[in-house]
Amino acid sequence: PVDVAQERAHTEHLESRVLMLQLAISEKEEQHRLELAHEQAAAEKADRWRLEDKKADNEAITTLQVQVEHERNRAEVAERQLEALEGVHAELSHERTRAQTLEMQLQQLQ
């Protein structure tokens, strides 16, 4: 003879264990989902930082390129000014030599 009460108690015990295991599985799944969400958030944060760093680097490079171009232009202007001044200096030397020659000729005539 099967003891119905004993079988019912055993069945209820097994059903209770199944429910407890399902609850434990649900809790583990939720914990795993939260961990994944935290990891994804951390990865996204790191990606944002990398993008911000890259953007800052690109801005710094652009700024330096603009400064280099500006300095290159200033150097070219200074070079042209120097060439012009050297031309004026050559003219002045020529005029000074001519003036000295004329002075000597004037002294010889006196």
C-alpha cells in the first residue's frame, strides 16, 4: 500500500525544491544580467574616454599644424624682407663707393 500522505509530502517537497531552484536560477540570471550591464557601461565609458582623447589629440595636431603654417608664412615674409634689405644695402654700398669716387675727383680738381 502506497502512503498517499507520504507521497503528497514528498511531491510537495520536490515542488518546493523546484521553486527554490527556479528562484535561485532567476537570481543568478539577474545577477549575471546586472554584471553584464555594468561591464557594458564600463566599456562604453572607456570608449567615450578614448574618443575624447582622440578628439583632443586631433585638435592639438590641427592647432600645431596651423601654428607651423603660420610660422612658415612668417619665415617666408622675413626672408623676403631680408632679401629686400640686402638689395638696399647693396645699393647703399654702391652709392657710398660712387660718392667716395666723386669726392676724390673733387679733391683732385681743387
